Amino acid sequence: MTPRFFDGVLEIPVYHMRGGTSTGILLYEAHLPDDLGLREELIRHIMGVPLMGEVDRNAQITGLGRGIPQSCKVFIVDNSARDDADIQSTLAQLAPTKAAIDWSVNCGNMSAALPVFAAQVGLVSLTPGSNCVRIFNTNTGVVTHALLEMPAPDHPVVSETEIPGVMGQWPGVQLALLEPAGAKTGRLLPTGNPTDMIDGIEVSCTDLAVPMVIVRAVDMGKTAAETPEELDADAAFKAQLQHLWVEAGLKMGLKGKDGAAMTEAALAASETVPKICIVAPPSDEERARGANIRVRYFTPQAGHKSLAVTGGACLAACCLIPGTVGHGTAVGVDPLGSEEAGHVVRMANPAGLLKATIAGSNRNGEINMPSAAYERSMQILLRGHTPLYNASDALRDAYRN
């Protein structure tokens, strides 16, 4: 498939896919204009977000987005020139009501869709049996190894992977993040401390795969058993939560895509960083199912219906670091030893249990976490061309030249 004009309307090849608990659009880099402004216009048309400014309560019925952050994602994929990667991915994170696009974070869920997309557009070759596709994410600088099994020719792919928040069984992909610590800040503990006090509330700022703020639910008058909808409806709680992530973001020295330090206003409006979650010990029922900790996770603007895998990996890492809020809340987690080993942390969330495996060691107080792994499922929802009915003259001209 290639871009085309059909009945005079510019049409762009798209794959609409699900990876884990997220859905979004995958685009081939070669099909996009080089100019960032035109590229962003194209993405806004496809996803049905405002072309400029903000539109309150936009339901995205004019595009392929679905009105929630987990379904406002566009991945751009291309070959990689790096020796340690086969393909490169760039995530455009959108919000239903905003024209602004965030280019600063990755999506661990949607990353499960990348190997199959790359194979279908000819960027990689997948052979029967075990395959490893090495993915470099340009947003975070992190390399992920995607492991998947492919069937013999003319045989259907095995669909037997079940994950929380997704009904049924689907093709599975194992994702291993390599050197994920300090993905955005360069430090596993960006403030240099296992905990920090913000307005009398103890928080842990941790950066593994994504920078996140971990808070005890009880310190905010919650149990972490509430539904995302209940938490989002509590205006006072959400205001306090926002204040915590803004102050923590300043302490962590978070930067925008342009490399400049994020301001209070930018952090308050951010749809991506830092993530924030409230945690509590698991209930007896959750412990019986193997849970080590209970969590309610925010994107940060909205409560998540489950738990993003990058956020889950970050929380799992926090549970292994002595002195942190996560470590003090989790139960039944084996401590890091002097020799590197895999440590499984199971996190109870609204959709079930998310399991992350953190490879790590603690040698005389020096913590090393070289990888974090998790399993996701994926599916192709639709592939074809989407028309851009109101493309600007400049965007149309980019495809005529």
C-alpha cells in the first residue's frame, strides 16, 4: 500500500492495531512528509483530534481515535541504522481534546504490535519458529527486544495469550526493555532519594521505562480499591494528585521533547510525564491470586482502566528498591541479591494482575536493573487507506511532488 489520491482525496495507508490494552494507528515512515508541521496535521486528521487549540469533550467521531488516552496513539515505524536494532519506532501521543502532540514517551502496550506491522510492510522478515525483533524507540532512547513465535507457512498464528483487560486469547509477544533505568532522566531515582516529601506526603520518584511518582493511597485518603471512574470523579483528590505530579516533575528535572526543562504549567497539562499511581498492600483475595501490591495508575490526567506495562515495570522496580514507597508497601517480593537475577512482581489493578520481571542486583547498595520484561497480546483490527478529506493545500502538495 502507498499514499494515493482517490476521487481527488488524499488517502494514507494505515494499520489500526491493538497492542496490550491500547489501540492506535501504525504508519510507515516512508509514507509521511518530512516537515513536522505537515506530519502532525496528517496525524490529527487521522485520529480526529482538533486541528488547533482545544475542543472540550471531543468524542473523536471524525477520526480513528476512541476518546481515551489508551486509544490516542500513533506509531511511526522505519528501518533502524543502529547496530543493536532492526527497526525504530516513534510514538505520537495524542489527547482527544487537544491539538498538541506529545513526542516524549513510549507505549509499552502498543509496542507489541510493532513486529507484525514491520513484517507486513517489509521492514523485517519473520520466519517459522522463534523470532526476535529489536526495536529502538526514538522518544526514550530505549531498545526493546520483541520475542514472538511464527507458524509454518499457510498455518494460522497461535492465539493463546490472555492478559488483564483484554477479552479472549490472541497472539502473544514477549517484550524485554534493555537498560530501561533512567529512561528520561538518566537516573533510576531521579531526585537521588528513595523518598521525597511534598506537602507532607511521602512519594517515591522512580524512572525505569517511564518516570513515575508512587504514593501511598492511605496518605491521600484512598484505598487503591476504588474504580478509575470513582477516582476521576473526586475533584479534590485529582487536584491534589496533579499538585503532586507537578512538584515531583520539577524535582525530577523532567524535560520536554525540545530539551528544555518542563514548567509547572507544562507539567500540569502533560498527558504523558510523569505518570503517577497510588498503591496499597494487596487484599487477602488478591494475595491468594499472587498479587504483591495493589495499584491505581494515572496517565497522569486520567485514571487507567488497568495498568500500562511501562508504568507497571517502573512500579515493579520501585518495589525492589529499599526505602521506597513501593518497597514498603509490597508484600512477598524477594529482595535484590548481590548476583543478577529475575524478580517477578505481580500488581493488582482494575483489570486483574500485571506481571513484570525485573532483572536486577544490589551490590553494596549499588542497584543495577539491566532489563524489564512483560508479555502482551496483539491483533490487527483493520488495514487499508484512510481519506484526509480536509487536508491543507500544503499537505496535498507534499504528496504531489
